[in-house]
Amino acid sequence: MAVTAELVKKLRDKTGAGMMDCKKALEESGGDFEQAIDYLRKKGAAVAAKRAERTANEGVVVTKLSDDKKTAVILELNCETDFVAKSDDFLALSQKLLDSVFENNFSTVEEVLNSKIGELKALDLINEVLGKIGEKIELSRFKKITIPSGVLIDYIHPGAKLGVLISYESSKEIPAEFNQLGKDVAMQVAAMKPLVVRREDVDKSVLEKELEIYKSQARNEGKPEQILEKIATGKLEKFYQENCLVEQAFVKDGSKVVGDLLKEFNKANDTDIKISQFFRYHLADEKK
């Protein structure tokens, strides 16, 4: 079958691949349209293999919440450049992956990649987009949360390079008025990078490491050995204030800490809202 301009355009409209790639695919496939599609898909997989060693530190962080705010997903999809991260093809792919994770119960990235999205495996879908944009694409991580009570609130920082998902629990119904404070605390997590919700959540090994560092610092400053423990313990309080969410100074009003804001809201609204957990995704954090 002759490779006509009309057939090339039809293949381009169908696949989104470049005109020259479409023409070559049709030529290699003897003008067979379906074989040309397969050729382009295989080409995308081949390009993916070639680019596997490239670094993908750009991309987007996306979130999705159920209407009742009881189920939510946060997901990070990476590419190589900010230009591609803003492209329609890449953003559409991120939404398809987000929807798939939201609708299913995957435990690992591998499970997501091997699952079907429409007629294609997610990995094949990624490779198709990769073939069009010519950059490495990587699904780095995701988290899906479902809670029996309370609410989930998300926050995506402008530019979609940083996102937060935070879970609030309460034995009573959480009023709609809480949404603003809930969003403010999510923004706090984005801005101030807490490690844990409260001091009881800090891993024992982390505390031991910090105490050792503080003791060494004091020892190097010539402080007497018998007061090193006291000095280290005092410095640990500052560590808590900087790294425990409920003890952090509120970014919108430094005279208050986050925990006090929750107490004030609970007292004014007869509620007992607590922060149970949060997830903060910043592009390529796990690769740094």
C-alpha cells in the first residue's frame, strides 16, 4: 500500500507521534496502519530503554480526593525537563495514572505499571508518551489513603512541584469551617518540612543521633562533661520545635504554634480534631 500524506496525517492524529516518525512507521510496515501503530509503540519502548539511565528530576506532584474527603491519592510523575512537565501529553498522562491509582488498590509502583489503563498496560502508555516527547518518564511514588472518619485535605503548591496530603481525625463530625485551617496546616507542611506530627512520633534512633551530635558540639566548645547531657537535652527542644508539626511556629502567625491553633478551633467549635498523619512530596526528594 502506498504511503500517502493523508495516511501519515491519520497516523499522526491517532498516535500523536511526529510526522517523520509516522511516515517511517508506515514505510516500515508496508503501509499497514495497525502495524504502523505497533511499530511506533515498539519504538517508544526502545527509546525508553535507551533513556533508562537518564535522570528524571522534573515533573509534577498531583492529588485526588473523593467527594466525602475520606479517600485520597498523592502521586509523583517525573520527566527530564520543566518544559515537558508542563506539556499537555505529560499532564494528561499524570491524570490517567492518578485516576488509576485512585480507582484501584495498588501496593507498589510495579503493580501500577503492570495494570491496564483502557486497552494498554500503564507501562506501554508511558512508553507511548515517551516516544512522543523524547524524555525519560518515571512514576516515582504514590500513596493512597482511606479513612473511616475525619477528613483528608490536600495542597498543591503553585507549579505542581510540591504537594501535601494530610489526614485529620475526630470522634465528632468535622464542620465545613475547618477546611480553611486544614488547608493552612497543609501549607505549613509544604513550607516548613516537618518530619513528624508530634514528638512521640520521632524515631528513637533519630533522637539518639541528635543527642550525640549536640553532645559532641558542646564538648568541642569546651563545655564540662557533666553538663553535656543537660545542654543536649535543651537543644533537643529546639529540634522538636523545628521538626514536629504541632510544635512549629505557624507560618501565618509566628506568635502561635500549630497545635495551639487546633486547640483554639476545637474549643470554639466543640470538636476534638487531631492530625493523624501527613505525606509531603517534593520533586525528586527520594533521589537527592
